[in-house]
Amino acid sequence: MRRGNNSGQKPAAPVHSARSFFVPTERLAMLFDRKKFFDATRAAFGTLSPTQVAGLNSLLDSIAADGAWDRIRPDVAINRIAYSLATVKHETADTFQPIDERGGNSYFESHYGYLTRKGRELGNDQPGDGARFHGEGDVQLTGKRNYRFAEGRIRTLYPDLVNAVILRTGKAFDLVRFPALVKEPDVAYAIMAAGMTEGWFTRKKFNDFINATSTNYFGSRKIINGLDCAEKIEGHAEHFEKVLRIAFVLDLKPAPAPTPAPATPPAPSDEQNAQAPAPAAQNSSVAPQAEEQSDSLLDEIPITSETKEMGKAAGRRVGRRLIGPGTILLSAFEAGNMKAITIVVLIGLGLALLIYFERKPLARIIRKLFTGEGAK
């Protein structure tokens, strides 16, 4: 794809307000603290115009709402976002707004028209396609084939965005029929984010340059346009990385307050006991139930992860030892051998009674039988 806007001149750009297309607004502050972000950005780059602030807010809204960033390491995500913002700063001539490539229709047709080699490579096959599909958006998407491809990928990756654009504009989400949709802030962001992640523009992608083991801002320019202005954009990315690390937050929601323990009432004094009336008799046919107390040794064992694992292991050992008797019993039923059935049933009943009554010497025998461990 051809890149544009490298002259440094600032073309006129409409001011887009911040928009979110994924989730409700209250989640958007979870990624970056806006005050810290803009304070640090002004310290790094100088005064920001209202147009730049609106553009950056729109980008931050989309970044915070895009679940794709949640699937990679935070430090890698911050570095990729830093380079994304640096790229948008350069490609939009420092406006942070989706813009048109500089030039008029005659220029676009002479460079991308359907009769030109470049135009045919871009999929422009009709008169006027060169001008119709000139560079637009945050990274200057160019050519009919690329518009059609971007539409398909956005439908797959960002279905909520598609619905939001349809509701907002009243138009079908068709970038070939309505190429100006590429300049919608959320669409422009999606093209930039997905394109740099998946390698739409030059087949180079984020993971080639910014990953868990290295960060190469200079080389990352190859994702968009060779090494054109690579050093300049590298400097922008380094500034934005510092800004984002200052403003990054995991969660701005306050932690839930701990539930207070119920207050223990003070013990009544002897004087109060003497004055307290006797409790009235309950006219009920149901006798009051005494507090249940279990005499089982199992109730004294604390339930922890270790005891759970011990229980699972013991269960597996017992299961292996029960397979043999179970097989014998099944075979006896199939053969109608009542003597064998009686023997197996009596053995099982005896074991159950021994376990129930918890006789210590016999418990050691049972433990040895089922676990293979010696009595202690």
C-alpha cells in the first residue's frame, strides 16, 4: 500500500469526538488515566490543540475497549500501543485524526488509476477507482482490494463496531460502496490496530519487531512503509511509551470493603442474670433439637488442598482394590453362583461394619489392606 502525508504539512481534518464501540463507557478508564496521560503527553510533545486532544481521546477509547490488548502481556501491549500512537501522529500529520491523503483527483488517478500498474496491483479496475480509493484513515489505507479486505476482517474481528457504525451512519458497512467510512474514528482505529497486528500492509507485523523478548521501534516502520521516517517515528514511540507507563492502570474500581465480623455481645452480669425472667415455655409439638455433634474422626480433619489431594490418591488406591471384588461379584451374578455372591456380600458388609464402628486395631488392618501402608 502506498503511504502518504510525509511532507509534514497539516491538512484540514474534521474534529471527531471520542467514541467507543465495544463496551459501556465506564470501562474505558481501566487502561489509562486520562489526566496523567495528557499531562505527560504535553510534557513530551508540547501544547495540544483541541483537535489533537479529541483525536487522542478517541484513540484511547478504542484502545481501552479493544479486548485484543488483553490477550498479550501488558508490557508488550504498552510498547505496541506506543508505536501505534507514534504511527498515527506521523501518518495524520500530527492531528491524531483520520485524514485524506494529500492530492486531488487528477493526482490519485495518475498514480492509482485502473490503467496504471500500481492501480491494478491495488485492485482498482474501474474508471475513478484511483480517486475513490485513495489513502484515508489513520494509516492511509489505499486501493479497492485493500478496502474490501479490511471490511471483511473488521466484520470478523469487530462485529460490535460494525453494528455501531450502521446505527450511527445509517449506511451499510460496505467500504467499497461507502469508502468514506474508513475515516470514521473507530473504523480507522480498527484498520490500524488489526492491520499492524496481522501484517496487512507489507506482510510485516507487530510480532516481528515488538514482542516478549525485544522491542525494535526503528524496524517497526517496515510494518507500514519501509524505513520511511523510521527514526522520527521511533522517537515519538519512545516518548509515548514513557507516557503510557505513567498513565497505565490495572483497575480504577475501588476494592470491595471487607465484611465486618459480627460483634460479640458482652456477657450478662450476675445482677442482670438475677433480674432476667425465665424463658417462656414453647407451645409446640416439636421438641427442641439439641446441637448435633458428630463423633466421626473425619469431622476433625481440616479441608485443605493437601487433604483433598490425599483423599483423591486414597480414592484411586481403594478403587483399584475394589475392581477385583467387583469383577468377581459381577461374574458370580452372571453365572448364578449364589455361594460366591453370598461370600462377597458378607465380606463387603463386614468391612462396612468395621469402618462404621472404627475399631482401632481393625482400622489399621483396613488401612493396610486398602492403602498398602503399614500400621503406625
